Amino acid sequence: MTMAITEHERLALATATAQTRFDHCLSQAISSATVWTLRGDDGGVLMSSEGHSCVPIWPDAEFAAEYAEEDWADCAPYAIPLNAWMDRWLPGLQKDGLRVVVFPDAAEEGIVIAPKDLKKSLQALQQE
């Protein structure tokens, strides 16, 4: 079950701290059993953040869609089931030396985390 948020809460999240957005994104991933990224004709998108190539994720399709412009105009939100994200995607990203940027804002700022550490954070939330 996803956590419905109001438009006011959505606007507040868009300008919240990276930690607040990170916490919301992980909570939403657990409650909806889904993470969201962008995918285009050439596959998934990568973003450069803190000197790392990163796969961006967002808490829902609407936040992800806000980034589907300019260089990513051919992209659309892409839902990844949480179990596939944790069992296949995160180990693959780790193996490929990529990072994850969680819920980047309009300035493409967000918490950059190693896939193995993101998996640990998600597993800890699942235990709660």
C-alpha cells in the first residue's frame, strides 16, 4: 500500500533536505514494494553525482516523471518491484561499480549510496 501524499506535502518534499527525501523514498519503497527510475529507448538513465555514475530512484512515478525532460525527454517512469531491485538490480549495480542517488531534487542533488549499503538500509526498514 502506497502512502498517499497531498500536493502541499509533495511540494515540501521537492525542496526538503536530502536526508528527508532519502527517508521518504525508502519508506515509500517498502510500503509500495516498488522503486521508480527512468527508462528510455536506450535503457535506464545514469546521473553523475559526487563524482560517481549513479542510477537515480524516486518514491513514485510522478516525482520520476518530473525529470523526463531535456536530455531525458524520451524517458518515462519505470517501476521496479522491490524484490527484483534488492535481489538483482542492487547486486548488479554493485558489481558494475555504480552508485544510487536517492530521490534527487531539481538540482540533481540527493544522497549517493553504494548499492550494498542501500540494500542494508532497505532490509533494516523491512525488519521494523
